[in-house]
Amino acid sequence: MAFGHQREDSRLILLREISQEGRIPRIDLAERTGISRATVTTITADLLRDGLIEEIPREDGAAGTRGRPRVDLKIAGAAHLVAGVKVSGSRISLVLMDFEGSQMAEHEVPLGAGRHSPEALAGYIGDAVAALAAKIGTETAQISGVGVGLAGTIDAGAGAVHWSPSLNARNVDFAAMLTERMGVPTYLDNDANLVAMAEKTFGLGRGRSDFIVVTIEAGVGMGIILGGEIYRGTRGCGAEFGHTKVQLEGALCRCGQRGCLEAYVAEYALLREADTALGPDTSLSGQIARLLGAAEAGDPTAASIVSRAGRMFAMGLANIVNIFDPELIILAGEQMQFDYLYADEVIAEMRKSIVQVDAAPPEVVIHKWGNLMWARGAAAYALEFVQERAAREGRVDAA
Amino acid sequence: MAFGHQREDSRLILLREISQEGRIPRIDLAERTGISRATVTTITADLLRDGLIEEIPREDGAAGTRGRPRVDLKIAGAAHLVAGVKVSGSRISLVLMDFEGSQMAEHEVPLGAGRHSPEALAGYIGDAVAALAAKIGTETAQISGVGVGLAGTIDAGAGAVHWSPSLNARNVDFAAMLTERMGVPTYLDNDANLVAMAEKTFGLGRGRSDFIVVTIEAGVGMGIILGGEIYRGTRGCGAEFGHTKVQLEGALCRCGQRGCLEAYVAEYALLREADTALGPDTSLSGQIARLLGAAEAGDPTAASIVSRAGRMFAMGLANIVNIFDPELIILAGEQMQFDYLYADEVIAEMRKSIVQVDAAPPEVVIHKWGNLMWARGAAAYALEFVQERAAREGRVDAA
């Protein structure tokens, strides 16, 4: 039992190391992981036999001691497929990845605005995953794991949604519902956590063990990576940056409380003040554009709306720095319309509001990308579970 | 090399396990640590020979297979002495502990108010440690490690003080200075971190791996325990709860910035408003008592000062919960005068301001104790380092 446990751990450690390095000689694996050369030889032979890794000739073409070409090890892409799904207010975005993390297909379907019943949303997601698989001529049953990112308060460990703007019910065992609907193990997480996962796996957080990702979409989200892992809190509802309070008895938030950061910086917060300042507009995005245009043109009321949002955002960010003292903060989002929050003045204001010591303040970087990056994070999240199962069971055959 | 490293790790793991359990049979050690029985037998024999642990008869008097009394293992208290020191605005408080964590002596000396030069403060601490050792007829050189807690922004890893209200200089290599002054390895940390350490080792955080301690003294401090370890941040200046902002362009803080939580809830914040409301008083503590008395007697201005402090504190606490989602928050402090911040209304207000999910909110407990508890935390911190050295080197002989 004890031996089996160690063996399983070593399989996972080696699989992860190979995955992270892309391609690596056997001999380096022993050095990097501290696992003995003999054990590395045995386990990599197992992994080869299970089809989880493969040998490829060294790129430098160097020959080994007996004249055979030297080989590196790499993940066998064909071993597994994983899907990543991001549900936003207006669409479902999906990517399909192989076991190596290479993107095989992408797909996007529109989603009706507002809240959906859990059954209906599970159906939309199931149909979209099937359509994604069809893009490479396969089917859902050939996928080994699906990662799904939703906005809201999610208990990832339990696979449960406490609350989400996409669902019309609270406390839904949504991972179980999706697993049953698709017949594929499904892993659920808060969408901001999955962005953090994407940044760690493919993005600016690669090789960093401690950083914070702030996302701005319809709401404000945060993902915290500590020691290389997503920090989730006890009930799975930590990192609620958008609902930290920046003003006692302040502006009304969609959550029903007052003074939340979101109530100052989210689109709806700007819109309600824009209507006061400029008169109503039937097009919501048109109204935001009008507001930002008026602010830029020097309209003092419009400028005060935008500048207050920026200052509140800087204050919230400074609080995060004062609490976590991270080495890196990534401001991530897809919508160029939030540029006013990413402005140099906002970052400068944040730096002025943190505890001043004679050491460099955290690096702040801005990373703009599309919905597919969120979906890639969801796929990377599912990939971790599939790697664990593959390490435990040998090759995991899809249902 | 690799073996030596593992052996050293196993020594530390067993030493920590025995220390945590108080007394434990050999056979349970193997079970709890996953270290093989043979290795446990070898290493505990080493630890016995080094004088770091000792055998004591089982309390139930049960006899072993050959009629010999069964024995438990325990830490040999006499193996090492450690001292813990807490520097506050008005005094230096110290405890002396043996290697088992039993308190051998305590000591307190007054400290002149205001800022001191690093050399002067190192001198006061050195003298106080010598006086502490003299209480049990020994001397500083017989102490294996000294832990020191200071208010301010401390880089514990580097043993450096970025800034402290007790020092008149910034960026001081204070741990090195103390080590040289006393001839004993000295470990420095932020005082709130050491309270968190004390709660984890002796207090309400015993057996908990994730919790937050908020301390209220002259300022507001925070210690964060995640995964059983103190969370420190990149530059060693995280957990600056007192300087999180609760109001944009708010009240002036001692740090020079505006809107910090401290600028609403610390003693000086109440005092400056008390002077406005009640007229100046020559006695600071007398003025606080007058303010609280007037608030209780129904004076609306006095009541508004106290109630605003409480509401700002609740808002700050709610932000911590929204970010960390901890299972437990310990409000710790020695001064009964901060009761208004610990009031039921404040806790209720905090609970109303956190993200609402259908799961129990974090437990909030209030733990009042004296300066010696801070010093005990400092000693527990030093004890961890001395345990590590003892595991590495066998018995560490004092200089």
C-alpha cells in the first residue's frame, strides 16, 4: 500500500515534470525531481507502455554511447483529450486540447442573456462540447475531462455553485449535473481562478509561484496563486475582490450590499451615472462609448465619473497589495473598454496608496486577451485532474 | 548527501511530532509520520543520545512484552533554552522557555516612549535578556535562540526592519545587530505574526492550519496562518491590515497616507476626535476613558465617534473575509479599552458585509491576554529555528 502510494506519486511527479519541460532527457528527470535514476527508468518505461509519454530524437542529433541517437521524453499528445469551457454573459467559448496542451479545436456559441436554469445551461454546455468534438471528427465520449469556468461564488472542491449570474438557482451541484449530462468527468471553478490557471500555465505567470490576477468583465474578479496553487479559502468563496468594500454605506451593488468595489467600477455602475450625466441612451455599449468620449473631450461630469472609478479601483488594488505583498499583479481582461481602469494614473495612484518601504513595489502588468484564454485556463484545470488519474490508473480509457 | 538530507528531515519531523504530542509511544511515531519503524528506532536512539528527547514511563503503568515498563518519548526540556521578547511602546516583555516549551521565567522592563536608535534598543533588549537569564541563575550565553517581535514592517527572512515605530532609523539589519550584541542567534518578526504563532502553538489556533489573527494595540496588526505557516508576502510586508484603505481621501494616518483603517480605529484616531468633541484632556488614557464613558452615557457626539470606529473596523474585517474566506478569525489584544471594537454589533455588522452564501460564515473569537503572550509567541518562533538546528547538528551547544 505504502509502496503503491509512493509509486503513484512518482508517476505524477515525472508526468508533470515532462509536461512542464515540453521535452527532457531521462537523465535530467532524476536530477530535477530527486527521484533515483533506477526509479526514473522503471517509471518512464511504464509511462511509455501506457502511451502517456513518447520518445523523440534529440534536436541536436547527438549520438549516445552505443551510437544510437539520444532521445528526449515528451508527453504523448494523443493519450487524452480535454475540453475547456468558459460561460460568459453572452456566449459559451470552448477549446479542445490534447494531453500535451496543444489546441486541437475551438468553438463559440451565443448564449441568451440573463439567468438560465441549471438543466438548461448544462444542456447548452453539453451541446457545445459535442459540437467542439465534432470539429475534429470525434465525440464527447472520447474526451477525458472537461473544465468549466463560471462567474460567481463557486466551491470548486465540491463542484457546487453557491451563486452565479448565469444560473437562476442557488447551491447547485453543477459539476455532478454536467458529468451526468456529458458522461465525462467535469471540473468546475470560478472563472477568475481559471484565468489565473491560464496565466500560470500559458501566460505571464509561467514560472511564478505567487501572483494575483485581477479580471474585469461585467464584474471584477480575482484569482490568487500562492505556492503554485489556486488559493480558494475555506468555503471556496475567497478572492471576492469585487465585493470588498471601498466606501462605508456607499453605492448600491448588484449583490444587494453597499460600497462594493464593483458598484464603482463595473459597467453597470458607470452606466447609471452616465444616464444622470448625459441623459439615457438606448444602447448600453453606445452609452459607455459616449461617456468615455465625453470624459476624454473634457466634459467635467463625465471625467469625474471615469476618474472616480479609476481611483476606487486603485484603492482596492492597493488593499490587495497591502494584504498579500505579491511579486506580480496581472490585470487581465478582454474588453478594451476598461482601458480607463488600466491607465497609468490608476497604477500610479495604487503605488502611492501602498505601504512604503525601501523595496521595489510589485510589478503590475496588463494582459488583454479574448474569451478563448479563459477557456484554455479551464482546459488546463481539467488537464491537471486527467494527469492525476492517468498517474493513478495508467492510461485512462474514455468511456 | 541525499541520504544525509533525508535523515536530517526525518530527525526534524520526529522531533516536531514528539514536541506537538507532548508524550508519545515510539510505535505511534511511525504511524503518524509515515517513517518506517526501523528508521524511527534508529533516529529516536540518536535523539536520546543527543539529549534532545527522553523516555518516561507510560502513565497507565502498562508493562511491555518482557515485563519492562512501557515508555513514552518526550522532548528533553533541559536540552535548550530559548527566549522570547516583545517590544511595545512602553516596555520590553520577556519569557524564557525550555526546549519543551515550558516557561522557566518571565521579566518586564519599562521602555522610554518614542523612537530609539537601533544601537540603544539592541542594548536595552540585551540587558533585559541577561536579567531574564539571571532569574534562573544562568546567563545569556546559555540561551540557544532569541525571538524578538517588533511593531512595524519587518522582513523576517532577512532579519531587517523596514520601519518600526520603536526605531528612529529605517532599513536596519536589526537581527544581525542583536545576534552580535548578545552572541546568540536572534530571529526577528512583526509582532502580529508572533501573536499568530502564539495562537497556533499555545492558543485558539492549535490544530488549525488556516486562520487570521487581528491584533489591536496602538495600531492594528494582522497575522495570517496558511497551511500552518505564517504568510509573509514577497517583500516581507504583507498583512498590513491597519493600512488597508477604508475611505478614499479619508482621515490622515500616522503613515502619512489618508483613509487607512488605523486612522479611524487606533487610539490616536479616537483621541483627536475626542478632543474636538469633549475638549482637550492632559491625560491621554483619561481622555479615552472619558470618551467611552460619554458614549455609553448617551452623548451623541461621543457615541458617533465610537460607533464610526466600530463600523470602519467591521468593514475592514469583512474585506479580509471576502479575500481569504478563513475558517477562523481571532481578535487578539491585551487592552480592555478596545472592547468597543470587539462588540457584538461590530461582529454582526461584519457578517452583514461579507459575501452571502449558504455556508456558515467564519468563526470569530475574541482572545484577550497580556504582553507575555506576545513574548511567548516570539519564544515559540525561536524554538522552531532551534529545533531545526538541533535536528541538523545534534545537540546545539550554546556558545
